[in-house]
Amino acid sequence: MLSGVTAKMIRHYESLGLLTTVHRTDSGYRLYSENDVHTLRFIKRARDLGFSMNDIGDLVNLWHDRDRSSAQVKHIAQSHLRQLRQRIEQLQAMERSLVQLTACCHGDDRPDCPILDDLAG
């Protein structure tokens, strides 16, 4: 596939309105224009960067709007960046907890386990 997007995801993007109506052959096969493929690549790249589908919809609309201001685009990207940083902090906190818990667990034949004790509460 030229866009790098699976047929299932393309149908999903169409259902969300991220793609304009795609032309079909008489037998029902979709015919994608070069612009459609370019839009699919845009969506894929945005997904690879972790943008939400709502943000991607906004970004696609802004991308197609030549009267847009880059401030609108930057606002979306900065908001996403803040969310990513929060998730990274949460993941790092989880990592620290698990490192500590696994260090405290003997991992032997004894039944006592600080990992289970911590999970139990």
C-alpha cells in the first residue's frame, strides 16, 4: 500500500470523516487519488506521533486550510506534548516502583513476596 495504512484503518479514517469521499469502481473497489494517499500518509505520521483522532481531524482540517494560522497548529502540538510529558512522568514513576519492588523480592521458594503485598494494598 502506497500510504502504509491498512485497509481496515483506511475504512476507519473514512468513517471518522478524515478522508473525503473516495471514488469507487463499478465493482465497489476504492480508487484513491494522489491527494488521498498524501492525506493518509499525513494521518499515519500524526498517529505515529501519538496524536488523538480528534487532534488529527483538527490537524487535517488545518492542513487543508490555506488561511490557517500556524498558532492553531502549534497550540494542538503543545497540548499534545504536555500530555506526553505527563504520561512519561507516570511511566517513570511506575518504573521506579517496580524497580524497588523487584529489588525487595527474593524470588525464591518462599511464599512471602513484597510485590504481592504491595499490590494487595
